[in-house]
Amino acid sequence: MDRIDALGRLLTRILRHMASQLNLEIRSDGYVRVNDLLRLNMTTFANIRLSSHSTDDICEAVRRDSKQRFSLLEENGELLIRANQGHTLNVVESDSLLKPILSADEVTVCVHGTYKKNLESILQSGLKRMKRLHVHFSSGLPTDGEVISGMRRDVNILIFLDVKKALQEGMKLYISDNKVVLTEGFDGVVPVKFFERVETWPGRQPIPF
């Protein structure tokens, strides 16, 4: 892993999970000042120190990120950066960070990827956001070329969300800048009744539930 790739992974960790504990000022839409990041004198990943990097390095890490996990914003002469999704920081607000989905027509596919070892628990209790702010869904299948984030490539179970039913019953759905569909569910859980279907992957065999 070269220094720019390592920087990208460190930025992901800080912007999603660590900004508050590092006393970074983070806005409700997830943005922090790049200059504030560069003042951090810390080593937390791959022995890199943020203060040894430049604004150009951060821009290159954003450009190089294949999952498009970051956004940059220039505002009042300052450069800001945020993670597009995946936060555990309560200061980040869904309505500020993400675009609301108002119609099922806006989402052709909405699928959560998981593993067989987790399925029994999920079918009993629903999909839980765990420590994150949202349950994550991909807007396509793992083999769809335009899908860049929202699902690990090695999943073996697919859970499809009934978007129309979820919206009708008041579940708030959002989409991030890198096309990940996110929801807080109800009290942090997407109940099983909103599952449209469950399949094996890649075999696409239906699983009764």
C-alpha cells in the first residue's frame, strides 16, 4: 500500500468514526476543514502522520478512491472534505448528509449483501444498523459495473428491500453521493416484513423467510 492509499484509508476512519474524539469540528453534513485535518499530529494507520501530508495529497486520495467514498467542497475560500456514508458519528444528520428518496421509482434495485452465518439472526430480528447511523443497501448487484459501493464483493446472501412498502409505511430512505441507499429503519432496525425477497449469491436461489 503506497502513502496515498494509506492516507485514503486513514481519512475514511477519521471522517466516519473519529472526528469528534479528535476534536475536529464536523458539520451536520459531515464536512470538516482540510486544514484542520492537516494539523492533526497523529499516527493511527500504516504509520502515516497527517501533518506530513499536503492538501494536494488529500485531493489525490479522493481522486484515487475507487468507491468514491469522499466529497470535496470549496466554501468561502476553504477546502472541506467529508465521507459520503458509513458514519458512526451522531453529529452527522441524515437530512444534511444525504438526498431523501421520495419514490420507489428513484431506486431500481435496493439490496443488502450479507453472509449465510448472519442470516438466521437477521430473519429473526431484521437488519440492524449496529454502530453505524444507517443500514446500507447497494443500488445494484455485485457484478454490476456501475455499482461502486454499498456491498462487499464476497457476500453470499442478498436481501432485497421492498422500497415502495417501506416508503408507504414511513421509513426514511436516502441516497449518498456515491449511490449507496441508506436508512435508519425504525429504531435502527429494518424489520423482516420489508424484505421483498432473499437469495443466495451468486446462484440467485430463493430463500424462504
